[in-house]
Amino acid sequence: MDAILFLIFAGIAVICGLNLVLQKHPISSALSLVGVMGSLAVLYLLLGGEFISMAQLIVYAGAIMVLFIFVIMLLNAGTERPSRRRLWAQYAGVPLLAAMLAIAFYIIQRALPPSPGVHFGAFQHGNPFDIGIKLFENYVLPFEVTSLLILIAIIGAIVLARKEIN
Amino acid sequence: MPQLPSAAPLSWYLILSAILFVLGVAGFLFRRNIITVFMSIELMLNAVNLSFIAFSYQLGQNDGHIFSFFVMVVAAAEAAVGLAIILTVFKNRQTLEIDEISSLKN
């Protein structure tokens, strides 16, 4: 059952990822990315990450993708034109990426010890309580630095997007 | 037809992560629209998050969840600043094609 669920949602993720790369219109790519993020949230739940699964849905599929779609609609972005330049990337890119994927497969198969498989419910430390304990005991300093980073990002976004007033 | 295992091995998750990462790299290399390039970067970040959480399952600790949470936060900050930059570029150039935004080249 776990394997079937994995295969279904991994298939959805790969198909949506391919669709993201192949579609010509940015709004289709954005909707495909929402599909990838939703199926990844289900996979996180299978791996026992309840908190991170919900955060994925709310932060990524909710907030960030709404921002993307909002910008696409604001800029009225249309279908992209095929470019005649970058021949090197067009021809060498696909074989190089296939080689990268093959090397990754080989390393994953060789380096991993044989595991009993991923069972839903076997990992018990992904709930918000345990995450909060870990976050505020072991990772307090990165957490605070992250708040500073977000403050800088807010100021940067406001400065970049403001209207010039003379 | 070989019998399906009852539980997906950990390597399947890592292979899915590798596939999604390579798809993100492909989108980054081949697409011309700056917003789609940006979305490919988000796809790569998601792929890395998946392998963080898969390894976290394997090791029985939730440190990987914390790291992928930080990756999400950084991605949110990056999306806010990046989309503001895209808005500014569009306001000044009236284009989203990355081939035409090349004044820093050479």
C-alpha cells in the first residue's frame, strides 16, 4: 500500500515536473509547480513529516505560488519565443543531464545500505511538538538569524518595488 | 512482472529527488522566460527538501525536517526579493526574455 501510494504521487510529481519544463506559457508552468508541491507534501506525510507537510502546503503551494501567479498576471507574461542562440546548451544539455541522472542513480544504488522500506507511521518525530523542541533547543541561533534574513528580505522587496516619488 | 514491495525503499525517494532536481536544472538551462527560470530554482529546492526528509526518516532524527524548514524560509525570502527584482527589470526594460537582459555581460 505504501509503495502504491508512493508510485502514484511520485508519478504525479514527475509528470508535473516535466510539464513545467515543457510548457511554453508561464502560467502552465506555475500550475505544474503547484502539482509538484502538493504531491511532495503527500510524500512528506508518508515519510512521517506531518509538520513539514503542512508547511509545504501552506508556505510553498499557498504563499509562494500565489506570489508567482500574481506576478505573472501583473506582468501579463505571454508565451515565450524560441531563441536561436545558445546552441551549445541545446545540444550538450540533454546528454549531460542524462549523465548526471545516471551517476546519481549509480551512487544511490551503491552507497545506500539495504533498508526495510518506508512504512507510514514508523517515524514518530515529525509532529509539531518534537519539531518545536528541536527548533528552540538546538537550533535557536539559526532560527533568530532567519528572522533577521526575512526582515532584510522585506525591506529589500519594498525598496525594489517602490514607486519613484519626486 | 516482478512483485511490488509492500513498502517503497528509501532509494526510490532519493531517485525521485534526483529526477526532480535534474528537471529543475533542465528548466533552468533551456527556458527563456525569467519567471520560469525562477520556478525551476524552486523545483530544485523542493527536490533537495525531499532528500533531506528521506534521510531524516532513515536516521530516525528530525534534524532534516528543521533543515528543510529553513530551506522553505529562505525560499520564501528569495521569492519575495527575486520577484521584486523581476518587477523592476520589467518596468525598466519591458521584457521578460533572459537573452535580452544582458547588460552585465562582457
